[in-house]
Amino acid sequence: MSKQHLIELQAVKKIFYTDDLETWALNNIHLTIDAGEYVSISGPSGCGKSTLLSVMGLLSSFTEGKYLLNGAEVSSLGEAEQARVRNQEIGFIFQAFNLIGDMSVFENVELPLTFRNDLSRKQRHEMVVEALEQVEIGHRQKHYPAELSGGQQQRVAIARALVGKPKVLLADEPTGNLDSKNAQIVMDQLAALHRKGSTIVMVTHDPRSAEQAQRQVSLFDGKLVDDRTMSQGVRMAAHG
Ligand code: ADP
Ligand code: MG
């Protein structure tokens, strides 16, 4: 029996139409990611990294192709059902942290849980405390984002991403707004989450960050041009 992939993109194309211009942001992407993998996606600015991540996160639709999450086709689901999948199965981490300024650390991390109707207040509380402890920021739960350093804010954002126990964490340039010391702390947190079993897909244009992932995928002009898994050496080298 073949193993079921967590994420499977089949011949995915995403074309942006602006005025007379067609931009092929994703050009025939085939990509499978298994539960427990830590994958980096690299490539020059404009090559389609963020578009690929937002397709995986059901934040944007695409022009052609198929997306299966846990073996189920999600690209054909209606909007409400996609929103449920996005909310329960996917955690996002952004370059700009995207915390809500007038909510405390605790409230920011609790926010994604408040959209769910399957959790009691007590369960939500326990999940928030656990998530904050995982990124070692529990002592800051009553603080507001502006009172924290950038590195601490990104750790709160990671806690918010993982609080609902999603199947995959999607991070878009998570260290892009951080100095090197805080960047390293955030990278260490992601590595620790991976060791504990989280599946992580991280977009980065920084080769040193990419090297911290176990598998490195490269894009160029919307095409997947390289895919290597470190423990096995070169696994595949696709050509555009
Ligand atoms: P990266 O994250 O690798 O820098 P993006 O995925 O943001 O690249 O963009 C890929 C390509 O798609 C670029 O040429 C970009 O200009 C274009 N693009 C991205 N978003 C839009 C949009 N909303 N409308 C039109 N073109 C877009
Ligand atoms: Mg980008």
C-alpha cells in the first residue's frame, strides 16, 4: 500500500492576470510533502514562493491542477469548508508577525480557537498555555505585542500558529524581520517543533535558514527546479 501524503500538489498552475499582463506565478508544480517533514522553499524574489505557500494554506485559489490534503481533494471544496480546513489544519507564520496590537499575548494565541465550536473555555485556556510554553514565552502572556521584542513577537505568532494542533505549519520568511540573534532563536524553535513531530514548510530566501530544514525545495520562475533531502543526498532534480 502506498503511503498517503499529507500534501500533494498535482500540476498546479497559478496565473495572475493584470491589465494585459499574464504572470505565471506557479507553472506546473508537482510536490508531495509527508507528515513530519521539515521543508524549506527557496528561490529569488518573485519566483512564486509566497504564492505556493498561500495555495498550500488555502489562502489563494489556483488556475489549474489539484491539491490533496491528507488524501482529500481540497481544491474543489466550497469556501466555508475550505475556511474550516484552513482554521483547523493549517497554522500560518508570517514575516511581519501579524499579531493584533490591542490584544494581549494570551488573547492573540487564543484567537484561532475562538472560531471553533468544539472547545470549552477551559480547553482553550489549557491549549494556549501549552502553546506558549512550547515556544518558551509563557511568562509574557499578559503583555501586549508592542511590549515585546521582535523575536518574542514571532514566538507568540508561532504559538498562535500551533495552538490548534494543525497538521502543518506554513511559515513565510519567518525570520525576515529579525536580527540574526532573534532569527536564530526562531529557527531553533522551529527545529524543536520539528523534532517533536510538527510538519513545517518554510519559505526563505536565506540559504543559511534553508539549510536548517531537512529537505530543500527550490523554485525559479514559478517552476520547481530542485528538491533535495539532506539525509539521502540528492533525491530529485527536476528541470524546468
Ligand atoms: P516570491 O514570494 O517568491 O517573492 P510571489 O509568490 O510573491 O513571489 O510572486 C510570484 C509572481 O507573481 C511575481 O511575479 C509577482 O509579481 C506575481 N504576483 C504575486 N501576487 C500577485 C497579485 N496579487 N497580482 C498580480 N501578480 C502577483
Ligand atoms: Mg514572498
